Amino acid sequence: MTEVFVESEFAPLRVVVLAQSEVAIPRSAPDSADLRFLPEESLRLNPVGVDMREGAPERQAAWERERDSFRALLESYGVRVLRPRMLTGPEKGEAGEDGYANFFARDPFFTVGHQVIEGSMRFRHRRHEVLPAREIMRAEVYPADCGYVAVPAPEVPVPGDPTLGPGPFLEGGDVLVLGRHVFVGSSGLASNALGARWLAKHLGPYGYTVELVRLHERVLHLDCALGLVRDGLLVVCEEALPDGVPEVLRGWDRVGVDFEAATRLATNGLPISPGVYVTDPAFSFVGDALERRGTKVEYVDFSITRSLGGSFRCSTQPLLRRT
């Protein structure tokens, strides 16, 4: 039986869910202001309105190889890697013009301490993304000594409302864990204040503090602006944080990245342990800075994954991180 517990963003990673590579970008994407976080070339390189397997089979194969290389690296460090199932035909069919996604395991659910929480996704094409992970929940979470809850379903918005209504919206990419302190990012694109309020209400009885962190309007999630590498060391794009680095982190050593690098996911590496960090070769400047600070850095080319708006942290969801 799997133990389920996430102590922090950098406690040794022992069990993790690694995303599949499955997406159909919504037909409305080229005209959507909500996708302003994507790299400029994303909609040019990736097919719109059709499954990537059909629209760009060679790119699909290369994308799968990226994830396979990452899996091999994780397993080389003794990490147990779980994979969600693929979407079914009916699930894809029900999505219609909204498209569908099964490509970033970080967001549709997340783990804080002994609590596994299904999120509430703002983008319509991602609202059923948790379904392929439900088999993992049945096999790994139900038998474990942990909580398992879901954020309330979002309210139906008024037609034409660009906010998509009051939510609550709460996505794992916005949730960073540091012991009993939990940060929740909010830019208007994903998690919102009501989602953070729900999380504070749920976690409060367990001794957790939840802090809302405002983000630049072009940043999708908090982990696209801030990454905790180990106790006392972080990677950050300060331009993406209107109120600056959260107070409890202001004494930490910082590896800074500019806004352009942040939009390419420079902060979205993944600590395997406090001493080992994974990033893309495109961000060797981050790797060099971390190595000068005593961190071993592993590199995996994740360029196709990044073109879809996420990277190493986005592609994973830990079930067990503990010292």
C-alpha cells in the first residue's frame, strides 16, 4: 500500500504520477485571451482543434519520447512512477469544440500533507482532466491512510463573462507546499481567491496556513513564476510577482530569471530531492547557478512539452515526498 504524504516541494520524491501526452487544443484557441500565457510559437507549432496524434504524429511521437526520457531519469533515482490511463472515446466525444487534455498531471489534483485534493479547473478543455487519474486514486489513494476530497464544482458563468464566473477555481500548478505553509497563486487565468479560501477552510483544522500570492496576468500558475529548490534556495521571476516574493521566503537565496525566460517555464524545474534538480537544457543558466550553490542538476529536453504551456513540475504530481 502506498503511503500518501507531501511534506514540501523538495522533500525526497518517492512516488509520483507522470502525465500522459494527450491533447486537442480548443478550436477557439487562436482568438482566446485566456491563452496569453502560451509562448508565441505554440499555436503555430501545435495543431488546433484536433488530437495531436492526428494533426502532428511526428511531433506527438517526439513529445512522448520527452516524457519517456523524464520517466527513465526519475526511475534511475528510485522514484516509483505511476501513469494515468488514456482518455476514452466517449470522454473525447463529450468534449466537443472545447477540446480535451490529459497532459499535465499537476493541475487536476494535488497533494498537501496527507490530503489528496481534486482541483477545480478554470479552462473548459481541462475540466475532465482528473478522470484518467481516478484509477490511480482507487489503487493508491483509497487504501492509504489519507484524506481524499474534491473542490466544489465551479458555478455556471453568465454568457460572455470573461472570468468564467466565481468558481471556485483551484489548480495544482498554483499550489506550493512548504511544511504547514501553503502558497496559492492567482493571476485570473487559473486559481482564484475563492479557491484559496476553500483550501484554507479545508486545511485550517490540520494546522495549515494558506497564503494567496498575486501573479502577473500573463502567468498561468505560481510554479511558472516561483520554484522552491531546497530549504533556503529558490528560483524566481520577481517581475511575475506584483507584491514581491512572499514574506516567509524573503530571506532565501534566489536564482533570478527574467520574464521572457519565465514564460518559457524557466522556474518550472523539479527537485527530485534537496540535492538534485531537473531542468531543460534551454535553462542551463539556471542549472549553472544551482550547481554553484551545491545542487546536482539533471537535464532533459522538454521543448515540446514546454510549447504546450508546462514543464517538469506541471507534468508530475507527487503522492509521496518525505524525508
